[in-house]
Amino acid sequence: MRIVIAVQPSHAHLWPITPVAWALQSAGHEVRVATHARFADSVRAAGLTPVGLGDPAADEARTRSDARPPARPEEVLRYADVLGLDEQGREHWIAFYQWLLNPISDYIRADLPYAVDLVDFARAWRPDLVIWDATMAAASMAARVSGAAHARFTLNLDYPGWCFDRLRERRAELRAAGLSENPVADLLQPLADKYGIEVDDEILYGQWTIDPMPTGMSLPTSATVLPVRYVPFTGADLIPEWLHGAPQRPRVALTLGESTRRFIKGDWGRTPKILEAVADLDIEVVATLNAQQLEGVEQIPDNVRALEWVSLTQLMPTCSAVIHHGGGGTFAAPVAFNLPQIVCDTDESLMMQPVEVDPRTMADGTYRVGFEFGVSEEVVQTVTTWQLPGKKLEATPTADYVVRRGAGVRLDHYEKSVEEVRTMIQDVVREPSYRDGARAIFDTWLAMPSPADIVPLLERLAGEHRR
């Protein structure tokens, strides 16, 4: 088969789907990864063949100064009220409408070439199957135009699918309130009109959904789901010499993600508190943090090795526990190596709030549309700055799952003192019960079909659905 995989140009989007791409490629299928042309080297580094979308000399959509900003809180809550959502449902809606709708919008803009380039490539190459992450919504159109079967790949909880179900249930109420029946359908409509396509449920949900979330963690949706084991992959770098042997004392990894380090400055006071807490413990800490994340740390303790990057799949086998931000890919790495987890999470809502700050500075925990350290740092005087909650988008469901299964604890850096954080880390490293809980999650993970296991199913489904 010929297979196109459409991903947002970010390691956080490419790496989770890489093992599935390898499995298809190893089975003899032709695999092409369609993404922004500037991200092609990262695709090649993962052992895959890129298809460049857009101009390689141009900024990608999310680092443009005219990228879509988050919806304002009053708009988000107006929808939530009409949809009749409870507190947890409101958080799912915020994750979708205020966070995920922005990249979905930017990669199907009519004035940018990504969507048209993707459709044109599919029409010329004629794939049998298109697999797409939820932010690359134009990929379902490319599949429809070229006659290919197509499936979504969920990077974490399926917030779009869950919200599509709620929107469909309340169509009449939304119309009466003067609100869109489906904001993603509205965004897709200009492209659909260009190619004479109807924006139906198949375009929105995919013909099926590949879901790597472990059993008991996924959101329920009406989508047809094909589960797959989330095999962690975090690059193929040279293994540093200090990782060749076993550590002399328990090693704990501290990693706070690849995404926020690119867009925000500081770490809400979280990193200084954690590093102060570990200073007196008889452990070795490997902290994969860059300069932005280390801001506010007066002195790095002697038992902490701070470095900007090391592959988690190289680091995890040497560790006794992991402290992390709750991201899907970071959660998957310790699961695969039977490690207890300390998940950073807070009691805050996910709602981003507009704030007024000096546009020449980046306050701790604030986000500016179109900004990325080292890529797009131009000061725009008129831009709104957004205050982010001090946690990752999926931190709360990740922490809830880990705690519920007895595989670790939740670390609220606002609520816990340095002494309480120190005790928490010490307990997770020493207490066998947390290792037992990690083993239970590992067994659940191992029982899921591997990427290689689902290849025959993908072949069959592609044959049934392609036109």
C-alpha cells in the first residue's frame, strides 16, 4: 500500500506515530510523512520519508504573528453553557476549543499553502491510506479527493471526538443560541467548497481512530476505535557514555516536556521547588531542562545532572522513578519501563486568560501568539499575551490514571511545600507498592496490540474503505 501520514511539525506529534510508521514500512508498504517543509530533517532523522508542505524558508503556521489566538474565556463558556457540560466536561471543552482549535485552524487556512499542498500531493501520488493527527484536519479531505481510506491518530485524549459528540447532541440549542454547530466543520468548509466535498462525520472523525491510550484512560466517543500500544520513541541520538552502565544510587529523571520550553519562559516556580527538594536526597537526578525552564534556579544541586536533552528511551532503563509534566509521550516512556511516576498537576482550570504585560518581556508562564524561542522572537506591540495554567494540557487525566492505578503520585507545586515534595519523591523511589502499580499499568500496556499487530488490520480496513 501507499500510505500518507500527516503530522503537525513538532516532535510531540511526530514521535508518537513513528513506531506505527515503522511497522507499516517494515511490512513493505510505502510510507510518506507530510508536514511543513522546515520539519523535513526531523522526519528523516526518524527514519521516514518526508513530503514537504509549504515553503521551507517560511515560518510554519504556529510561529507566524498572525496565527490564530486562543478563544476568549467568555466565548468558551458560552458554548459550555449551551452544551450543558459539568465541571469535568467543561475542561474537555476548554482543551478542545481554546487549545486545539488553534492549530487545526492554522493548518487549513486558505491563505497558506499547507492544506492545498497536501491535497495536491494525495491527488498525484494516490495513496491507499491516510493517517492524520487531529491538528491536520485537511488530511481527511486529501483522502476523500484521492480516494484513500483515512484514520485519525490521537496523540492523547480524544478531545475533538468527545466534543464533536456533544455538539451533535445539541445542534438545535446551538442554532437557537446563534452558535456554530461545529467549529471545525466551519473551518473546513472553504477547502471543502474548493474540492466539492461534503463536510460529514467521516471527514470530521475519520473512518476510524487509532487510539494509543491505555485501557481505562481514553475518553468515550462514537468513533470506531482501533487501539494500539503507545511505543515510546524520543529520537535516535548517540548514547552518552555516562548512560552505558548502571547508576551508583537510585536515578530519578526530571523532564518537563518538549512543547512549553519552546513557547513560555519560566516554569511557574515548579523547577526551583523540585530541585530544592531533591538536593538532600540520596539519589541522582537527571534533569532534561533548557535555560527557559531553569530560570529562577539559583543553584543546581550537586546530585543533579542538568542537560538540555537526552532521549527518554535511553534514560528510562537506568531510572528508579520519573518526575514529569503529564504529557502523553512522557507518560508512555516510564510505562514501557515499569517505572513509578510523579506527575506534575494543579487544581487550576485549563482556561487561558488574556493578560496585559510589557510586550517586550515574557512573564513567567505567559504565552504570546506566534512566539517561539530561537525561531520567532520578534516583538509585536499590539499582541495579546496569555496566562497559561501551571500544567500541561493532559496533566490532570494522566495524574488521575497514575494515582488510581497505584503507580505514583500527583505533585501540585502550588500546594506542596519543599519538604512535602522531598518526602513524596523519597516515598515513590523507596516504596515497593509504587513499583507494583507501575507493573500493573505495564501489564495493561503490554496486553494492547503492538504497532506490528495492527498492520494486518490497517491493510484490511484500507481495502474496505478506499474508493
